[in-house]
Amino acid sequence: MSTPRLLFVPLFFSLACGGSDPGGSTGGTDDSTTTGPGASTGTTDTPGPTSTGVDPTTPTSTTSATTTTGDTDTTSTSSPVTSTTTSTTDGPDTTATTTTSDTDTTTEGPVDGFLIGVHTADVSPSDAHLDQNVYMGAYGAPFTRGPAQGVHDAVFARSFAIEGDGGGVIMAIVDLPGMGNQNTRAVRQKVAELTGLDEAQILVGTTHSHSAPDLMGLWGGVPGDYRDFINDEIAHSMAAAWDARVPATLAVATIKAPNNNRRGWGFTDDDMTILDAKDLEGNRIGTLVNFAAHPVILGEDNKEISCDYVGYSVQKIEAALGAPASLFNGALGDATPKVPDGQYPDDFARAQAYGELLADIAIAAVETAEPVEGSLVWSHTEWEQGVDNLLFQIAAQLGSSSSTSSRWACRRSSPPRAPTSASAPRSRAWPSPASRSPATAWRSRRP
């Protein structure tokens, strides 16, 4: 059996100072409701996902694509022309060797403002999927945790598109432990077909929630029809975000937030970066938060699908700011949540406390955000890395790898809502849409 190679395909982009007035066009998809400046609004006979605008970048030099698959945590940071990757692994028999880099391809140019779009799709398993056994990922050996017994809070694919004179990119963050090479590649190819963009401009990442469906198949996997459903939803969500672009302005803020380092090391990144997008009339389009902390507050004994603390953060930000929000995880390889001291009845209460603490910090920081003007810079790099971990080698042979080579893709990248069917006997509902912020309306499911 040949030794698999890890294939890393990060996409870096940043905002460099120097732009002027925003401008551009808007659009929408047939199965969604689009809101935003200059955008038409309409609904179909069946519920569909909705589209608004928001930006997936950090300002000035560092929005990074980090991939986490299994318990191998890979974090990547980048400037517009250089990238550095550090890989740490939890398994006792994992060794990373033989790294080669391809040439970065960077596109940039003066920007006349930005076009920004966002789309959110509910990718939670149905009762029919649960009946076929949906395993959650990232804890223990395969199958030892058992299949999920229900959906505590819905999992999502949240897509963000941003375009400037230098080109455009689409990012999706999905509430999963990881994607795997075949799934990621299939999504990127489909999005390229739908949008006309190059695959290098399309990034699919995951929040790495340890209580989300195991799409990679490392801990038991998911039914094939559910896997296909997720991939289809991600692709159409990304295309819808691209169609939903509207002229936008951006503001950015950076603030410290609490987290821990599980190895006791002192260099965990505790910066939280908030990017706030508004239309040309000053109406908020959406807010993106970037912060590093493993979604592991819910332990291995949890049997319900969940986004972990990320969902609580997103819900509170949306309710406070009245627009879609997302939490993209940062360099979280050894970063873990720092839950406030207190007495909690269960791990979900602990997750809520930490998630809402981060939300409060982000909401306050939005008030101090400074305008961003500049050009969009994006860079796509691929490299291979040898892996000696026997479990990873077996996984590659069993189908996590590309069908054309013995490679295993890693792609990183966070957020929840009420379960798809609040009346489903195996689901525990969050507050009903009628009792929550209008932000709830942005979370829907394609038929």
C-alpha cells in the first residue's frame, strides 16, 4: 500500500489599502429570497435559502484558510504573496514529512469598492437520514461513539462572496468536522460550473465541530444520500452568494477574546477580527467574526448533532445586529474555549455561556470598526505532505482520497438554527422563528 500524501489547497485573500467608491450589480437565485441594496425580493412556493451580503475577508494581510481533518490540526496564515503552514497532530503515530510547494498565483488590482453576497443553507440531517445512522466526528476511534440520536441545533453551510477589481472569491464554512478530498473537490467543481469562476477562487472549509456529521467517514460516516445532499446544498449556496452580490462598504475591528491552549503553550492567537459589511445606504448586510477556539465544549458523550458554542455566538450576534452573521474559526489547532467560571447544568449551557461571551465581545467591537478601502488580493497554493499515520493511510484507501491518486485533502475553515423540522420526534427545537430575531428568516432549506 503506497503512502498517502496530504493535499493542502488553501486560498488566501486580503484587503490592501487603496480603493474608492463602491459599485456593481445585484442578482439572485430562483429558490431564494435576496435582500440588500438594489436587490430584488421574491419568494417561491417552497421554502428556499435566502441571500444577503457579507464579506469573508479579514482586512490588511490575514484571512487564512486552515484545514482540519480528523485530529490532525493544520493552520495556515498568509500575506498576499507568502504563506506559512504549521501542522500539529494528536495521534501518537502521525508524522508529517516531505513538503513541496507550488507557485502562488496572486491577483490584485485597484478596487472601485466591493461587491459582497452571502447565503445560508440548512444542511441538517432529516429523520430519514438519522434512521440510516449519521455518525458524528472527531472523538475517539471509528464507531465507538455510536450514531447521532437527534438534532439539537441545525448545522449550516454559510457562503460568502466578495469581488473587487482584482477578481472575486467565494468561501463557504460548513458545520462539519471536515470534508475530505472527494467531497471538497466535487463541490468546487460544481460551483465553478454554476458561477464561471476558477476553482482556485472557491474555498470550502469546515468549523470542525466535534458534534457535527462525519462527512469524511473517519468515525462512522453518513448515508450516501445525505452526503450528496450536503454537497449539493453547499454548491448551490456558494453560487447563490455569488449571485447575491451587492455594492458594499466594509469596516474592520480587532479585539482580544478568551481562549486556552490545550498543550499549555503560550502563543495561542487570541485576536478576534470582526468584518462588518453595509450597503451604500448604511444598512447592515452582514457581520463576519474570525476567532480561534476548538468547538469541543460538547463532549464525546453527546449524542445530538450540534454546532457547539459557535451556534450560540452566531444567534446572539444576528439578534443584536439584525443581519446575518458567521464565525469563521482561526488557527485553532491547540486553541480551546475558555468557558466563564460558574455552575452549569450541562455542556450545552457551558457552550451557550462561551458562545454568547464571544458574541458580546464581537458586538461591542463592531461599534469601533474602522472603514476598509482597498483592493482584493487572492492567492491559491497547493502542496503535498507525506503522512505515516496508519489510520490516515487506511482512510485514504477506503475512499477519503481522490479517485485518481492516493491523496487525502485537508481544508479548514463556523454557526446554528432551529432543527429543520421542529416537530420531528428526534429533534429538540430552538426557539421558534416567530419568537426570535428576523435573522431567523435567513435560515431555510432548499426543497
